[in-house]
Amino acid sequence: MKYSIFSVMDHYPERARSVPEYYAQFRRLAEAAERLGYDSVFVAEHHFHEYGAVPNPAVMLTALAQRTQRLRLGPAIATLTYHDPRVVAESYAMLDVLSNGRLTLGTGSGYLRHEFAGFGVAPEEKRQRFDETLMLVRRLLSGERVTHEGRFHRLADVALNVRPVQQPTPPIFVAALAREAAYHIGRQGNRLMAIPYASLAAFEELASFERDYRRGRAEAPGAVRVDDDAIYTFHCHVAASDEEARRLAAAPFDLYVATRLYARRQTYDDVLANGLGLFGSVATVADKVTQLKQWGVKHIALLMDFGLMPEAEVLRSMRQFAEEVAPRVRA
């Protein structure tokens, strides 16, 4: 299995930590992720509200590229619905070059009402806008010279002047929030990026979610078979015991959910009950990750940095997962 780190970069302007302090903290967490052997670091894109403090993931990830050598880097997700495909392709092509071919491009259509309002985009158009923009971003990243007359975009003989290192394109993932989207993403030949917490009602449902996606992939015309073509994200905190995990993570998790505007309102106890988090002792978390592996999951992203969790506690959890949970799963 591959293990990665993901952060929404949730910000709380009424609290003590400033945006510059948070950026510096997350740079240190990314450096630690590389030392500990994690595969990738992902950051969310959010706009016009403290829901998330990274409006342009390409800028943040380029900064992280200068402080790491091996770690893959990606947005989770780049909200294509709001943006010109030429600018998206240029920005992430540059990131791939500056990181020496370490970009993983997570994409999605967005769901936050205030972001659609801020960009003046009608929410009911989001699926059509996303599909057209993703098609153009993919073609531009591949080096194609594009002429296109579409509903939302018009390109006349356009080609990037900076090509990504990874050919034909960096790996591109598509986010699913709704359970029924898994099959369709696979059927379109796309890679899947999902947050079970937002999509499912219980941990056990992930087995059928994964099967639906794999069924779609198998039916996709000419789909390339790759080993890490689905990434599942879980909130996670590993501690010496289940009780200590509750003491350290319950309040930050509840703060995170309570202030996430449109997020599914589940408390720490709710997530323990439905199983859609990875909280607890090394043994507890390892057992759940082993179950995920048995269901066919090959790559999980861990959301450990949430709700003003102290940096030292995030680092401790990252270390325990890498040094104790992952070896136990392998065994």
C-alpha cells in the first residue's frame, strides 16, 4: 500500500495561529512526511472563506517542491470548474517541471456555494464545465496544439510553452463525493480520488464502492491499467491507546467539522460508530488499514492536520503510522 498526507489547510482567524505560521508549519510537516517515507502530500483548494487557506495549490506545492526531493505533490483537488484550462495547465506543468516530475493532479468540480458565487459560476453548470475543462487540461498537458469551440471555452491554436516532465501527462485523478460517481469515474477511464467520510454511511460500504469503481475501470474503452489508480482519504490520529487518541483528537475533529460550513456534521463519536475515520491505537488503526487492503485499496491519504491539532501531535501521529502501523499492515 501507499500512504500519503492530505490537508484541507483549515484556518481559524479568531484563534492564535496566523496564515504565515500555518504555511510554515505545513512546510515542516511535508519535510517530515518525506523523511518518514510517505508517498505524497496533497493540499485542498479553497476560496473566499477561512474554510481553507490555500486558494492556489500550485503555489503552495511549488514551495514544498523546493524543500523535498522524492515526495509526490498534488492538489486535492484543483477545482477546474472555476478556472481557464490554459492557466490550470500552465500552472501545473510548471509545478511538474520545478518538482522534477512529481505532480499528481487531483481534479474536481467543487461543491461550496460561496465559491461558485465568488467566481460568478452557476452551480447547475458545474458538471458540464468540469468535463470540458478537464478534457482541455489533459490535451494541453499532453503537448497538443488545441483548437476548440465549446460551450464554456474557446481556444484557437493554443499549445503550452512549458511541457510537464511526466509524459504523456502527469497522473490525473477525479474526485467523487457521491457514492454513485465511483462507477462512472472508472467507466470514463479516470482515476478515482474519494473521501469516504463524505460519501458513505459506514466503513463496510467502502468494499462495494471500490468494486463499483473497478467495474467501471474494467469497462472503460482503452483504459490504462495502473496500480495506484484510486486514492481514499481518511481523517486519522494514531496514539498509544484508543483512549489517548480520543483525548488528543476528539476536540480538534469536532472543531474541524463544526466550522466546515457545508461539511457533513459528524462528531468524533459518530465517526467511531460508523468507522469512517482511522482513530486509535496502532493495533486499532492497523486492523482497519489491513481490512482496506483486503478490499483492494492500494493507496490511502491521511488527514492528520485538522482543527488546530498541535504540530507536535500531528508529527507524533505521522511517525507512529509510518513506523508502527504500516509495518504491522505489511506483516
